[in-house]
Amino acid sequence: MSSTNPTDPNLLMSRRVFTASTAAIGAAAVFAQPSFGRIKGLREENTLRVGVVGCGGRGTGAVIQALKADTGSVLWAMGDLFEEKIEPCLGYTRDAMLDLDDEQGTATWSKKIQVGDRKFHGFNAIHKVLASGVDVIILTTPPAFRPEHLKHSVEANKHVFCEKPVAVDAPGVRSVLESARIAKTKSLSLMSGFCWRYQDQVKETMNAIHTGGIGKLHTIQTTYNTTGWVEPKQRKAEWSDAEFQLRNWQYFNPLSADHVAEQAVHAIDWQAWAMQDQTPVRCFGVGGRQTRPSLDETGNVWDHFSLIYEYADGVRAYHMCRHWPNTPSDNSAYFQGSEGNCTMQPWNGTHTIEGVNPWKGNAVSNDMYQREHDVLFNSIRKNAPVNDGTFMSHTSLLAIMGRMAAYSGKVVTWEQAMNSDVSLNTQPWEFGNREAPTIPVPGSTKEI
Amino acid sequence: MTESFSLVLCPESTIETESGLVDVPALYVLSTEVTWDLYDIYVYKLDEPEAGSDADAISRPSKPYVPPDRGFGHEGYPAIGMTFLAAKGFCDWLSIKSGLEIRLPSRAEWTYLATGGEDGDFCCGTNEDSLDLVGWHSDNSEHSTHPVGLLAANNFGLFDMHGNTAEWVSSDTRKPIAFGGGYRDSANDCAGTSFQKQVSSWNQSDPQIPKSQWWLADCSWVGFRFVIEADGIDQQLLEGLQNVINESD
């Protein structure tokens, strides 16, 4: 354990006192220069105020990365559906900043936490965070809420970090595309959570494919085979139906989009990237639920999908994903072309091409999550907005389209998927009674 | 399923270390690195009759966020990428299940076991130029771990002490350390005295904060094996250990 062990109660206490006093000074200084209504977000004292909505593990990671990405970024406001999620997120962020101060012999990192009492919970936390004077917002709630949160964020002229997937259904994807378009007209930066796009080794491999390293690409295979998600939570007596589903959001497809779109979408994004974001003609596939125990808390999501995508130029892309405990795992991609085959296994650093022009990647691995925020904040500072809007929407739809095909058992065209009016959340989210969604059965579920 | 494994009895000794002479007790030692076949029993509660029940309130790993075996292979391959805490947790779990005191080796014990009680840094009279006989290292591994026990065992009957995976040991260092080098290390760094200290890059790709206590997202080269002190051991419990594993189906 570190000598700066954050769980040491004595240290923690002295640090808390220290942080509270410096935060108060910082907040006073900032309040002296109100700046609501700005578009670019650069104020005189050079701070960029960061807000987060969705204070779970991913939100916490993103907050820390945002604070590390820019000398002037400060954590300004926090929101979550559940009040008890906020303090742990703040605590881990504070610890990370104090660790940096300890490592570097500084006292500046911990001054970046300037949340004060701007901590909001409930379904409308997004509005309170947006109205608190933030410049940049981190959207890390379950995906069901992303389209609406992004819409409000862009309306409020905020730069955005938008986790993947960006929606759970086609109406959500269309909303995100529109928000992304508006963000562009307002010169706002919009960074997606498709982190592999910011990983140097994968980037180098994609570049090799795009520049003819395997000749004409004709076949893609991607996998995201793992052993499952976080353990589901058993229902507590005091939880309403809605709260029960929200606390097990991964397992309910209206909230998570199912694992093919929530998690395996990272591998499907490799497919999209290799295709230079060309959209497919159609998709079909199979899937089901074989190993998930039949419990209320394991919701209605499936545990495996196998999908085939067909592109206009004859390229076929095969994707397989599964959540099967006690089985081998695999998260890799294979790209076959007229002049060679590319193997990409990012988790063990294998990036090779065999064929006419043998190739081996030599880029160095980087922290892709940090890089995303480095790029985002740099784009804000340089007034050169980054906008991942189109590809993040299309990749999300690519996975949703596969889910539609497997759930329904039908062949689904890109146009059908994009124009689908099936919404997974017709009933607005509020605490109270809520019917649990049923497990989709091909041939009897309307999914397109 | 039946997961066979074997323990070998290694004699007690007094060995010279940087901090002086250290007594190593007689030890029963797992002849190979812990395989996924064994480790999965612990992770996926395959020893519990019903899903979800965990009568002993044993602390078990979360399901891994990343593909834990990295696509190298599963059955017969060494388990990799678990944290020190998880390796220790496995030993604690198996101790509860078996009634034996199962633990990770100390640094001195590990080096002694690796060299098979011989002088020098490598076993069986090998050196960094002839390590291919006993160990998977960067020049012969083809950037992957290999099934345990494919190469020659050392004098004690222990496989893959040099290379394949570095192995967690118990120590009083601030960060956990792993001995013996792995498939990606040079032969020279797979000596019995070679060790590496965990650094933050071993878990860089875990997107969640706090990061997993159980899995290291970017560490594909560390595993472990366990030891049991032989002095006064209950032979019935020792024989029962095999059954503990075999009954896990």
C-alpha cells in the first residue's frame, strides 16, 4: 500500500480539512466573475468548469481524466439519480488529486475540486448541473438517458464528453445525430466514449488497413466474448419497480441497450472504423439467453449474439459476443484482404499483417481514456472543436441494428434501422410502478 | 469436471539471500502455475452447489471486465492478470475448502523452488542461453503464454518456474511483486531471482474508478502457484485436497 494510503483515517481527515478550505477560496474567486451564457467557456481566470452527470465508476474515471487533461479544468458540479453515488465519486476524485499533489510536491491538483454544494440528485439533476455554470459536461449515466442529456447539454452550449453507446434505440440515435449537428454549428466540442479511436496501436493498425496493407478488405471478424457484467443486485423491499430496474440497469435492455450495444459495441466500432465508417446494407443474426440465471435482477437481456453485416461493395463483417461465465474470453479482430490478413488482439498487444507485405505494429500503448480528455480539452482551448457525433451515432446504431436483427429473426436494412420508430422507453422514467420488460423471442417481438 | 493437479514435496533448506541466511521449510508445492481450470472454480463459484450461494462468505473476484485470458488459450493455460489480492484470495478460499494452510511462497522460498535447490540463478544447469529447455521467454514464446508443464521440470519436479508467467509472492514491499519473469521477458529476466514490482500501467485500461481489486487490465504475464508447509501436515486433509477440487462441477 502507498504511504499516501487514502484509507488512512488520520490522513484523510487532515486532507479533508485542507481541501475544504482551499475549495472555498477557489469558489469565491470564481464566483466573482460570473459567466453564464458563454459559448466557448474560456473565462478570464482561465478555468474550464466541469460537470458530471452519472457518478458511477465510469463517471468517476472520466472526471479524474478531465481534471488531469487541462491545467485549468475544475470539477464544478455533480449529478446522479441516486444521492449516495455522489460522495464516493467526489472522494475518489479528491484522492486522485491528492495523490498527484503528493507525487509532484504540489498543492494545485486538489484545488481543482470546487464543487461546493453543487451536488444534485434525481431525474432532473442534468438541468441543475447545466444551470450551475459549467463549461464542459461529462455524460456517464446509463445509455437510455444519453440522447435527452446530450440535447439539453448542446442547447445549453456545453462542450460534452458523451459515453458510449449514445442511445438504446433508433429514435435516440436520430436525436443524437441532430444534437451533434447543432453542436457543430455552435462550435462545441463533442467527444465520444469510443475510446479505441484514441488508442495509438489500434490507430496504427487501422491506418495500415486503410492505406492498402492487406489490399482490398473483404472480410471482418470481431469478437467480444467475456464472462459477464457486474453482479446484479437483489431487490430490496423499499425499492419501487423503477428503482429496482435502474439499480440493475445493465440487465434491462431499455436502459442498457443489451450487452451487444452496451459493451460489444467497442468491437463493432473496430468494424466501423476499418470500413472508414461506411454504413452496411443489411444485417441478420442470431442470439439468445442460455447461461443467465432466471432471476428478476438479471432482467431481460440476452447473453450471446452472432451477427453478419453485408456492405454494398461485397464486404462481409461477422461479429460474435457473449456473456458466458467459466468460458474462454476473446476480444479481438481479424481483417482479411486481397493481399493479406491482419490480426488485431489489443489486449495482448498483437497487431500484425501476414501476406504480400508483412507488417508488425510498433506504436506504443497509451492510456486511451486519458487521451480522449486530452484531445477534448485541447480542442476547447484551441477553439478547434472535435466532433465525434456522426461516427458515435452510426456505430451505436450498427450494434442496435444487430440487436434488432437477432431479437426479431429478420434481415434488417440500414434504412429500416435508422428509420425505426420503436422506442424502448415509451413510459417516461420516474420512481414507481413499472412493468419489467420481457425477454425478446425471435418471431414474436416487434423490434424494428 | 475433474481438474487434476499435482503437488511435489520440496525439502527444507537454509538459503543465502541478500538479507542473510533464511530457513525454508519443507513445502508441498503446486507443480505448475495455477491454471484457468483451477482458478475458474474460485471465480465462478463452481464449488457451490447453487448459483448465488456462498455459505462461507468467501471473498471472490468480480467477473473480469477485460478478456482475462487475452485469447492465449484457456484450458491448461496458466491463469493470468489477477491482482496479488486475488491470488491471495484463491489461497484463502482453498484453505477454507480444504482445511489446509495454503499460501503464496515468500520471495526466498520462491527463488529456492525455482532453482531446484541448485546454485546459480537458473535450474537444471541452464542459463539465459539454454533456457528454452525449461522456460517460455521473449525469444521462444511467440508473444503468448503456453499450456503449463510442456517443458522440462526442474529437480524438484516444478514446471515453468522460469518464464511463462511471473508469479506473485508474499513480501513486505509497498507494491506487490512477481518472480521469475513471464513470456514477454528476456531469458535474462526469467532468473530465479528476477522480480518485477507492480506499477500503475499494469492496470491502465480499467475505465472504472475505483479500479478493480481483482483484475489487472493490462497485465497478461503474472500468475501464481501455491505452497503448503509440510511439517505436521494432516495427510488426510492433503489427500482430500484433490477431492475438494474434483467435486467442483
